[in-house]
Amino acid sequence: MGKEMALTKSRGKSKLAQNITYIKQHWQLYIFFLGPALFLTILFRYVPMGGVLIAFQKYNPFKGILGSQWVGFKYFKQFLSSPDFLQYLANTLKLSIFGLLWGFPVPIILAFLLNRVGSSKLKQKIQLVLYMPNFISVIVLCGMVRILLSVTGPLNMMMGSSINYLTIPAAFRPIYIISGIWQGAGWASIMYTAALSNASQELKEAAQIDGANIFQQIKAVEWPAIKDMVVIQFILQAGNIMSIGFEKAYALQSDMNLSSSEIIATYVYKKGLLNGDYSYSTAVGLFNTVINVILLVLVNKVVEKMNDGQGL
Amino acid sequence: MERVLVKKKSSFSKYGLGDKCFLIFGYTLLTAFVLAIILPMIYIVVASFMDPITLQNKGIVFDFSKWTLTAYERVMTNSQIWVGFKNAVIYSVVFSVVSVFITLLCAYPMSRDDFVGKKLFNTIFIITMFFGGGLIPTYLLISNIGLLDSMWAVILPGAFNVWNMIIARTYYKGIPSELREAADVDGANELVFFFRILLPVCTPLIAVLILWQFVGMWNSYFDAMIYLNSSSKQPLQLVLRSILIQNEPDPGMIADMQSTAQRAQLAELLKYATIIISSLPLIVMYPFFQKYFDSGIMVGSVKG
């Protein structure tokens, strides 16, 4: 035991010397290759992390972080005790959780269906269509939604009604989720499709010769080929439920549907940048981030258990 | 023709009854999905040629005397749209080039087994995927370093993408080590090796990363909305936002109309043409990149 420690110690010393020589010899790797990325990361990611301190201050832009008065958890308490808090949190969670539950299976189903299209030319054409909405911007997507659902729009014309869907709080989530699937499901199916077409052809043929029906083939050959990918994708997306994007929710908001469309991200923007409540909205944002980190860790733990101790 | 049909039929008839039902159900579902994607697009395209009053009262009518190109003329002659296009092209090109370059550079040492400090740097990068300062601290930083209302405020903060770095690193690792040994690299000519030997064999990776970053920047609006105030610096998406979401097109586009109702109708019609004109470039270009999608996605799906 003692001998071993002595060995590692002497190795450690020479390792340090080795490392220094290595760095001297390969300085280009540190300056030219790593340098720009490291600089941007520290400036634009780590400096703002220090900036979250203003959540605990009555921040005054003229005095800066060093000169502003400390107020502890005042703003967190203010947010957590406000009646809006539960609503915005619920809106955020419902939007992303329902979005995940409804949206997650669609690309997988699409991939299985595509995999059954015999002719590769037809398959390619279908894929071309399926991927297309991914290249439409959020603004254009929301513009299309507004047009299609407007009072004089085609949906109302077909139904013979005149409902302004964007002013109905209950309609916001379905609109958001369905348009999300419309735009993203095809694109998200690419990786599953690629994995399925790479699934062992021999296994597939063997299964067919054995007289396996399609359902059995999916169970025995195709599903195992994408299972890991599905699990990883689910974790990644489940871990992100608190970081649901600002852009689309904001573009689909109207004054009338705020009771279901105001999520934490849009609230932070309005409070912070439109009203200038820097400290308060930083506190709200920090609260959001902390929950997000906890979620990521939890989700990773769950997967470790499911996946024989292998997490991300 | 008949032969083909017979052939198809026979290949279909090899399936059992359960499988047939399964396939029919599956194909129907797939067709439904494809239609659900295409129909709204077709509607927008057709409606963009309609005369606003007819469209509002009757919907789409295939009476071509009622069709018009007014909306397109008005959108195409509007200077705000073109300023938006120009800015969007500049931001997207600069962003994708800068971003992919920095990411490819960084991934190289991170892909080497002998790189001292790899673990430390890796941790530094990975943490930023989980935790960040958030909107206000980032905004204050941008404002403090004098980047407000500068295009670099939109480009630099997201220029290094950790996820893409991991993808590039994985890709480098898949390149045969003989290539490296043949180049006989020592400390002095890392740069030569990187530019002359490594990058040329990474074309699919580079194509995919450039495409992702370009499309991402082209379609985003949030950063431009908060950091850029001058209307001369607005990218296309912000111009679109005022037309499509806020219902406030550039006054010059509809000013000549007499009544408020006419102006509102025209503003509505402009939306269709705006959608088509602004989406066309990417929609037309993307099929040319399709061959890179699969390779790129496979690279991306490998665990980092």
C-alpha cells in the first residue's frame, strides 16, 4: 500500500513535468485551436453566471454589481409568493410536458412507417416533404397559424364558424403543440430512419424467412436497433422541459390568451427588458435554471437505473 | 404498366392478413401526415395570388380573372423587406462561418488522446450546457462591453456551440489514425495538418454544421429583437414579425389605400406573399443538402 502510494507520488511529479513539456511543445493547440472557443465560453457563458448575483441585490445599473445594495432572497420570495408564480410555472410545465408526450412518439412512428415504404425513390420524396417545415422560421410558422386560424381564415370558413382561436386560452396549448409536431416531427425522424435502415439486413431477412410477421419483425429487429437512441432522446428532451423556447410562445401570444400562454421565459423578458426590473427577473430566471439543472440530474439518475447503471 | 401493378400486387400478397391490415393502416397514416404538411402550404401559395375581397368573402376561388400579383409587387418593392434580406444573409453567413470555424478548431485538441487538460476543458464546456446566467445578466454584459445595436451581439454569444463541438470531435475520432501518422505531426505543424489534411476529409461534417448554423441564424429573431434597435440592422425575421405577428406592415406598403378596411384587407394579403417570398430561399435550397443529412445525423447521434 505504502509502496504503491510512493510510486504514484513519484509518477505524479514526473507527470507534472511531462505535462509542462507537452504544453510547451503543443502551445499551438492551446492558443490557436482551443483559445477562441475558451474565450467565448468564458466571456459569454461564465461572466453572466457571475451576473446572477444581481438576483440577490437591488441592482442599480449606475452603481454596478459592486455598488448595489444586497437584499438576499427578497425577489425570490416575492416571485414565489405572488399568485402569478404557480400559473406561470404550470403553464411552462404543461406546455413542455404535454408537448413532449404528444410530440415524442410521432417521429418514431414516422420512421417505422417510412421504413416500410418499399420504393426508395418514393421514400426519398416523402422525406423531402416531411423535412420541409423544419426550414420554415418560427415567425412564418406562427404567421401561418394566425392566417389559417383567423376569424376569416380557412378553418373557420370550413366549419362555418367565426372563432378567433388565438384569443382563447384553452386553444393555446393545442395550437402550440400541433404546430410543433407539424414543423418538427419529420426532421426529428431522420435519425431514427437512418438507424432503422442501418439495422442488420441479415437479421431482417432471417426474421422474414422464419415467417415473422411485421409486428414480430419490429419487436425483434427494428425496435432494438433504435431503442438506445429513443432512450437518449427522451432524456435529453425531458431534461429540457424547463428551458422551453421563448420565440414561439411569444409569437403565439395575444393579450387574451396570456392566462395559458405566459410562460416563465416570456415573463422574464417582459419583466426584465420591457419593465426594467433587472433583479427581479434575474431571480425568476435563476429559479428556472436551478429547477432545470435538478431535472437534468434526476432524469439522468432514472436512466442510469433503467439502463443497467449507464447514464449519459 | 400492367406488369408493374401485377408485380406490386404479388409482393403485397405475400403478407398475411394481419400484416396487410397493418400496412394499409400504416400507409394511410403516412399519407395523412404528408397531406397535413402540404395542404396548409398549398393554401398559402394559392391564397397569395387572390384578390383580397374575394378571399375574405368566398375563400379560394379558381376563377383566374380574380387572381392578382399585387401583393407580390408591393412586397418586392418594399425596401424594408430587402434590408431585412440583406441583413439576414450577412448575419447568417458570418455566423455560420465564424461559428463552424471556431467549433472545428476547438474540437481538434479535444479529440486527441494525448491532449493535456482535456478533462478540465471538457468540464468547463459541459457545464455551460446545463447552467447559464440567463437573459438579464447576458444582456447587461452585452451592453457593458458596448455591443448593443451591433451585429456582433447577435453573432458572438452563440458562436461556440458545445454540442457541435462534441459532434465534430466524434467525427475526427472516426478518421483513421494512419492519416495522422502519415503526416508525421510534431508540435510545429499542427496547423498544417489541420488545414491541409484533416479538414479536407471532413466535408460532410462541415456541410452539415454550416447548414444547421445558417438555418438557425436565418430563422431566429429573439437576439436581434433585444440587441438591435436600428431598423437598418433588422434581419428579415424581425421585418416579418411586424407584418405577420404584429399586423403592422411598413406604412409605405399600404398607404395609398383609401379606407381603413381596404388597408386592413391589403395588409392581410401581404402576409401571404411575405411568407412565400421569405421562405422560398431555404425551401428551394435545402433539397441540395439532403444527401448530407443522413451522414450528419449519424455523426450527431453517436454518444460523445
